[in-house]
Amino acid sequence: MSLMTTSRTVAVVAIANLAYFGIEFTVAQKIGSVSLFADSVDFLEDASVNLLILMALGWSAVARARIGMLLSALLLAPALFTLWTAWQKFSTPVPPDAAALTLTGIGALAVNGSCALLLARVRHHAGSLPRAAFLSARNDAVANIAIMAAGGLTAATGSVWPDLVVGLGIAAINADAAHEVWTAAMDEHVTARVDS
């Protein structure tokens, strides 16, 4: 797999994530959804991660490993934003609009699923960076399925809890991905230093 192919793939993924961030953030604000807010922040984080990866692909293995460590920290950002939003939701426990929640989750799944498929082909090229992007897109697709389920449960129960639980689940998924990327970047850093 060439560096050019990897670069093009990462650029397409960055643009798709940035575009859907705007859509999902707008809907989250309009319907008061914790899970959509968490996922929209995650789309913005994914766009940023992919832009950083695009810049760093031609760098040395040591520099890429350091960027991988930075990206692991960035993967935690959506988790922290989710916790803050969930805390605020406890003070005003109004459930989001179930139909808008479900439809927005379907759109997010289409974007993240497509990005994960694109990144799966390049995830082993250029160290931990494309792997970070792939893990993020894959985890986001799983989160989007949970958002759609939360929409169905919200419609059935009229409760705020499905949205809150899914939002907190997204935070946990991002924390796990951050750990995985950190471990891969540390291994890559050690290997690069031994080889140099």
C-alpha cells in the first residue's frame, strides 16, 4: 500500500468526519441529546486526528510514534465532553426526540462505516497513525448502532436513560481506543529507538 493511497484515504475520512460533525452537532443541540452531542464531538475529534495523521505520514518512525501518543490523548476528549454533558442532563432530564435521534444515528453509521472500510485497507501502513484512525472509525460505527437503539428505546419508554447510557458508553469506547493507540505508539516508539 503506497503512502499516496494512505494519504488520500485519510484526507477523505477527515473531510467526511468534519462534514458530519456539523450535521450531528446541530441535531444534538436542537433535540438535547447526550449521545448525539458526544458523537458529534467525536466526529470533530476524528477530523482533527485524521488531519494530524495526514501531516505526519511522511515523518520518521519516532516522530510518528510521538504523534500516536498525542492522538491517544485526543481520543479521550470526547469521553470528557460526554461526562460533562451527561452531568448537565441530570439537572434537566428531558428525553430527546426519538425519531431525530434514530435518523441521525443512521446517518452517522453510514459515514463511520464507510470511513472504517476505507481505513481498514491502510491501517497497517505507516505505524500507529492509520491504526488510530481505523480504531476510531470502527468504534464510532459501534456507537452509532447503540444510538439507533437508544432512539428506539426512547420512543418506547419516553425515558432520558437510553440516551444517557449510550452517551456514557461512547465515553467508555473512546477511553478503550485511547489505551489501544497509546500501547501501539509506545511499542512503535521503542522499536524505532532501537532501530535508530
